[in-house]
Amino acid sequence: MPLALTFTVVFLTGVFLNSAQTMIYATVSIRSRPENRATAVGWTSGMGRFGAVFGPWLGGQLLAANQGDWGFTAFALAGLSSMVLIGIAALRGSKQTADRGSEPELIGAH
């Protein structure tokens, strides 16, 4: 790939990843109860930082072991497990809302 195109792709990737990260923090803070909000955002941030370190390390270990073909599988499994856990959390959240009989209060909603 030409160098100018590589720089453009890297720039756009950074823009979209930073935007997505900010939106994740916003979503977590809105969906969390006030007494748990700081903990929820802290855990989200911590797990994101863990993934930012562990992902490249795992990729490097697979390449060093001449198993680079397993890289996609490993990251696909991480994405699949994330999808399942998010689904479970969403189901639990909707069940708790139904048990309370009302919608969760959002920040700024009056």
C-alpha cells in the first residue's frame, strides 16, 4: 500500500476507535445506577486497557510461534465472547427494569 494511503488509513482508524471508546464510556455511564457509575466506567476502562495490551501481546506470541493463522481465530473468539456477554447483560438489565416496573432513569432526563 502506498505510504500516503497507509497514513490515511491509520489516521481514520484512530479517529473511529477514539470515537467508539468515548461512546462506550458514555453508554456505560448512562446505563449504570448513580451509586455504581464510577465503578462501572472504571471497570470498562480497565478492561479496555487490558485488551489494548493483551491483544498485541497475543498476536506477537502467535507470530513468534509460527501460528499467525490462529490470530484471526483468537480475536474472533474474543469478539464472539464479548457479544454473548453483552447480550446476557442486556437481558439482565431488561429483566431488572421489568421487575421494577419502570424505565431506568437516564442522566439529564426530566
